[in-house]
Amino acid sequence: MSWRVRYSPAARDDLKRLYGFLLEHDTVAVRRALSAIIKGAELLREFPFSCRKLDPKNPLLRELLVSFGVSGYALQYEIEDEHTITILAVRHQREDDYH
């Protein structure tokens, strides 16, 4: 079964922010970074339960780590129902608010 992956408005804002940052600092990496994030999200279509839990009290709230260069990105998502996954946030692992 293939799950539907959607992005919350906050996650879309995160992607725009990350895209803008890379565009200012490394134009070559922009396309590669977005490709890595999209490929990671595609993995969730088939294996949404394979990623680590963010909260032991909520097994449907999870995080996918996407490697990119020497660090990477974290996609925080929730399994909404038996058909839908919502990506809630996209963070670079070197961001101040990433834990």
C-alpha cells in the first residue's frame, strides 16, 4: 500500500526558508538538497513506521533523518490515518532549534 504524503503549511514555510538560505549561500547545493528531501519523503510513502518516534506517548509522531553532506535534514511527521502522512516540519540538523 502506498501512503499519501502531504506537507503542512508550516513545513512548506520551512522548505521556502531552507531554499532561500541555500540560494544565498550555495546555489549548486539547492537542487541537490531539495532532491534529497523529496526522496526522503518518498520513502515515507512505503515505510512510514520505519522512522524513529519523537514522543514515546504518541507512536504516530515520528522523524525521518535525511543525509546531506556532513549533516542533513530532519522531517518531522505524523501518521494521520491508514492513508495519509503529514510532514509537520523540515529542519536542518545544524539549526539552533533542532534537537
